[in-house]
Amino acid sequence: MKREYRPRARRAVATVSAILWGIGFFGLIDLIAIFLPVEENFYEQYMLEAGWGVLYFVLVTVPLLSVAFVPALTSPVTQVALAGVAVAVAAVLTLTGPQLLPAAALMMIAAVLYLLGSPPIEAPTAGGQRSDGPATRPDIPTLLLAGAAAVPLIWFTVDVSADVRTGLRPNDDISAGLTHWPMQVALALAILATAALTALRQSGWQVSAWTVTIGTAWMGVLSVVYPHHAGSFGALGGSAAILWSALFGAATLSRARSPQASYRR
């Protein structure tokens, strides 16, 4: 079935969705919660708030905004779908059924944007010719960095999921009627999935690359500052996250400046 490209409809859906997730679903508020005047007992929840903010603002809202400005992009749409899958997997791993609602909403938005189509985008190849097709090979440096992140992120996912299932959820918080610990699991999975996605070099892959770089770096910095807070990666894990994000950002900048770098479908 041929999909008709409807840029205005894509812009409208992406814009409304970005507002809903970034503002209505507390993405921006939780991202900057550390800077807001709050009650003293909120202090221990800083990392859980930050995790929610990175997931729903940096990894979801920013990609949607990029589609609102440039509706032809593909990678940000895939990124939103992967965020929905991450939330769904986290809901299953932590046995928290209500988390499936935002997961379904994210995947539905990505599906609508996909059905609204995208135009064929020609991109220069290494030989200077142009091609309409997707990249034939994934970007190896990006895959290697994603693979390096897989071990600690999967370990974090398994460890936190086990604690949530057994009721060990210290200093949990509620946003939009949902608890934060399962979303912390979803964040780890979304970071890993988005990092791997950038290796496919779909059109707009730079958006996915920079959001995962900035999101991981922010969680790393806060984890070093608040190593013992609920949901923190810890001082060592935070330092590793900062180092990884620096390497991923450097690789992204290098590849983006390469003559072979291009927007691909």
C-alpha cells in the first residue's frame, strides 16, 4: 500500500503530540524538577523525576518537535515508537499494567506519523552518485558504542525490575497517576534502543543521536551528584554514562561532518 505524504498533517500530529508529552505528561517539568523549589521530602526523588523527564521530554518530545519542523524525517518517528516499546517491555518486566497505556499511546502516535507518509529522499553515496534507498550497512562505530552500553543498561534493567516486582521501591513518586520506577527501567531500554537506531542512518538520525547523547549525559551528571538517590546510576555508573555520552557525541559529530553522512529513509 502506497502511503501518501501529508506534511501538514504530520506537522499537526507531531506538534500536538509534543505538547501532550512535554507539558501534559510532565516531561519538561520533571526534567527541570531539580531546579524548582520543592518540599524537602522531594529531594530523594530527584533521580526518578529526572529519569521521567529525560524519557518523555528528551527522548520523546524533542523528536516529535523535530518532525513538526521537518515533517519528512524518519528516525525521530522510529525513536518514538521504540520509546513506546521500551515502556511496554518495562511494564511487563515490573508487572505494572497501567504503564501499558502510555506505551500504547506512543506507538499509536508513531504509527499515525508513519501512515501519513514521507517523501523519497535522495542522498549522496561515497561515489558522489545519489540513491533513494536506505543505508545498506549500519554505522559500525555507532553499533560498537551501543553494544558497549548494552551490558550496564541491561543489568540496570534486570536489577531494578526485580526490586519493583518484590515491592522494593524506595522514595517512589506518582506522575499522571503512574509510578516512576518502571519508567526508570523504560529509560534504560529507550537509551539502548535509540543508540542502536542511530546506526541505521534513517533520515534525521542526528536528532536521535543527539537526544540520546544529551539524555545519557544528563543522567550521568545527576547520578554523580546524587549517587545514593533512588533511581541513580551511582557514582561509577554516572561517570561511565558521562564518558559514553562524550564518545557517542564525538562519533556523531564526526560522522555528521563526513562527506558520506546523509539523511536516509
